[in-house]
Amino acid sequence: MMNKFGKELGEFLDFNNMSIKEFAERIDTTSKNLIDIIKGNVELSQNMIYNIAFITDIPVSYIENVESNFKLDKRLDKFVMDNHITMKEFINRFHYKDFSESYHYTFSNVRNEYSIAKDILKYLRITNPEKLYQEDNSIFYKSKNDKPELLALWLERCYKIISEQEVMDYKSENIELLIDYIKECAANYTFNEKELISKFNGNGIYLAIEDDLKGSKIRGAFKVLNDKPAIYITRKHKRYADIYFALLHELAHCKSDFNRAKKGSIISFHDEKNMEDYELKADETAFNWMIPNSIYHFLKKDYSNIENLNTVKSFLVYRLAHDKIIDYSSSLYQKYNPIIEG
């Protein structure tokens, strides 16, 4: 079957008592071609859609919508068949119920699996499910422990958030200003999401802080949109040093991987065992920004006087815990890197 509207056209002709020969002449085609259209044996060209709409007063948009939905159904059928899965298994990959609840998205028909699948693709702004799994779309995340479907939904959610932001011109030196601002916030144990986003926007960087979907291990992402950096981080980070480290990590990508990110998204995961070199380098840069390595070299040997040390204390215990010098459960860590209130 090559088109779906043909059946409706046949019903229209019957209802209006129009012969195949007469209508074929009116839309400038042959009787044979019109019969093939009605049987669904040929694809409708754009010119034929215009001709049918002109003669019948059926809106072009309606015919195009019928055909585009039909073509999308066929792509979905091919995708699930090629991947040996059912449509239900495909939509379940997106945790669609959690997606709907977490991101306040209403499906047009929650009882129809095809409708749910098409709504998801529409949300993602893609017309072919294969696009989710193409190499150029996933080049900067290699983790075997994450799901591209959940990642795609989170990235799109963040994109929709930052698309409403007004961002000033970006200059590379703005990174240093943001590092100083982050250090000040961490030192004072303050976290104000609205002010943080405003500060980043004022320095030429989009910023989205958004929950990822259950089952995902995403930590953050770095993109370049219209030659301006965009940083996305999740709300997995519950403590001061945790969330500021995530921001510093993405700023490190901004500093070192700007051109690389123009080709796709650089995704950070909670998965140190499978980290790429550029992820490890971003971590190293972020740690050094927290507390310069030259200073940390001495502090990690003797931090007993931490209360009087002139350093960001949450950053110090964060590095100490990361290096397994202290436990994350220790009273020292709990005291100096507390959970963000509110």
C-alpha cells in the first residue's frame, strides 16, 4: 500500500456520484492512475494533492496529514520489524508514562501504541526512529549503561527550556568569571537555581537544570547552539559540591571541546569505569578548578585543621572522598558537603 487517502477519495466520489473518468479529467490524470490512487497502489505527489484539494475543497493540510501519518506508521512498522520488537516494547523504551508525568506531556491517545510512538517522535522533532541510533547522533556518548531513548527525551526537554532563555554574547574569558562565581556560591553554601541560570545567560551560556527520567545515568551534557555554549545538568546532584562539580565539568568541556561539540552532544554519565578520555580530562580540569592541584597535594596529607583552612571546604571533602581518602558517609563529608536545603 503506497497511500492511505485514496480510500477516502473513493468514498468521496461515491458519495458525490462522480465517475472515475470525470474526476480523472478534472484533476488532470488518467482513469487508470486514479484507480491506482483509490486502491492505494501509488504514492500521492504534492501536485496531485493540490489538484485533489482544489477540485474537492478538502484542505491540502488534511490530505498531507493523512499521508504523513501513514508514512510514519510504515516507518514505525519497518523499525519494529527490523529490530524484532513490538510497538509496545518500543514505546516502553521511552518509559512513556514516567515521561508524561515528569515532563507534563499529554499524549493525544494514550490507548493507541502507534499514536504514543508518533507523539514521542513529534516531541523529539524527528520523523524516523532510526535517527535516534545513528552514529552521528550518539558520537559523544559511548556508555553501555545508558539508554539513548531516555537520553534523547532529556536532551529535548532541556532544549525546550533553554530555547526560552535570552543569552548575551559569549566570550571564552567568561568561563573564568563563572568559575569564580561558582566558588563563591560553594564557599557560602548557597544555591539559587534562578540566579545561577541568570548568571550563565549573562555570560553567554545557556543553562538547563532538569530531572532526567528514571533508569538513566545521565550527569550532564554540553552542546553548542548557534555558536553559543549550552550546558544541561540533572538534579541527581543533591549536595553543594556535587552540583557545582557537574557545572565545572561541563564548563571544562566548554573550554576544551567547543569545536567537537558543534558536531553533537558531549554527554557525561555517572559511570567512571567507562569514561572516555575527554570525560576524564574534563573531570581533571574541574577538580583543579575546585582546588588547584598544587594546593590539594598538601591538603590531602593533612586536613585536620579544615575549619581554619582558606579553601572551599565542600570542594576539599568532595575531592578527598573521590580519592577514597575519606568515606562519603563520614561525618567530615556530611558536615562540609551537606545536602542542599529546599
